[in-house]
Amino acid sequence: MKSRIARFKDLVSTKARIQEKLGLPQEVMEMITAKATFNVMSPGPLPGQISPRPAVEGGDAGVFRLGIVTCPPGQGPGLHVHYSTHETFMCLTGRWLIQWGDKGEESTVLEHLDLIAVPPAVTRRFENLSDHDAHLLVIVQGERDQFDDIDRDPATAEKIASRFGAEVVSRLRACGWKFTIGKEEADEHAQA
């Protein structure tokens, strides 16, 4: 049973592991993911950048990743989409703005223990509205081979490039980070 216990104080952020591996500034990672993301429980390592071996291997009754993100005031990732997996958010502490739609034009605010379940293929983002670091429970569900289905708004890559240089974006892309939401439509219109 001891291997099925996760102590929050002992968790290492998946973002910290990625940041160290790629040698990127902390601000770059905060533009595309939360301040801290912890894979707390899943059936084991899953595909994708933020799904390493979890603190607890469990939940064998389907494939999911249960995680906790931490963001300082006003922080959260840019618009992103999970093409095939479901993503559910539950406010643990603070207040969270959840936006969805192609440009984030729809929104709601989650208060303590409020929850929203976002289906696949809906562009979304979250942001901490509190005046202190806050925690959001995140559950991603889908088939094992679908966990690398995340894409991000090209505007996020443009912001990173303008602040840190195109080389940083190239390094992210080389590791599988995508910034192509809406590019298919733009490419189709350009060819017409």
C-alpha cells in the first residue's frame, strides 16, 4: 500500500523535469504550462510531455492521468487543445478562470470544488484569478495512445520567440511541443 500513497510535498513537477532537460528559462515553460504540474496517479507513464511515471501507479479501470497544477496569480497556459482526450478541471484552492472556444471567447470561473469537464477538440485555457498561488486538479482521460494529443495556439510560440528567440521555440518543437491550432484552416484559405 505504501506505493499507492502520494505525498504532495515529495512530488517533483513534470515541468521542472522538462525545463531541466531542455535547459529552458522558467518563463518559457510558464507560457505553455502551469507553474507546476504533478502527475499524481495514472496506470504508469503515458505518452506526452507531461505524463512521466506518476507518484502512484493505479487507476487500472481505464486510462487517465490525475494531476495537480499550481499557478501564481494571473498565470496559466495559453490556449491549447486536446484532440482526443477529455480534460476535467476541479478548483482545489483559489479561483480559476476557465476559457474555451477558438479564441477563448467563452468562460466561467471555478470556485472551491467547482468542476468543469472539457470534451476533446475544444480549445481551452485556465488562469489563476486569486492573489496567491492556487491549485487545480486536472484529470485527463482517453486511450493510452492518445495522450500526446495536445496542440497549442501559434500565438504562444510567437510570444515565446519574441521574448526568448526562435531557437527556444525550435527546441520545444524538436521535443514534440506543437503550436499549430488553426494553421490547417489558414493554410487551406491561403491555397484557395
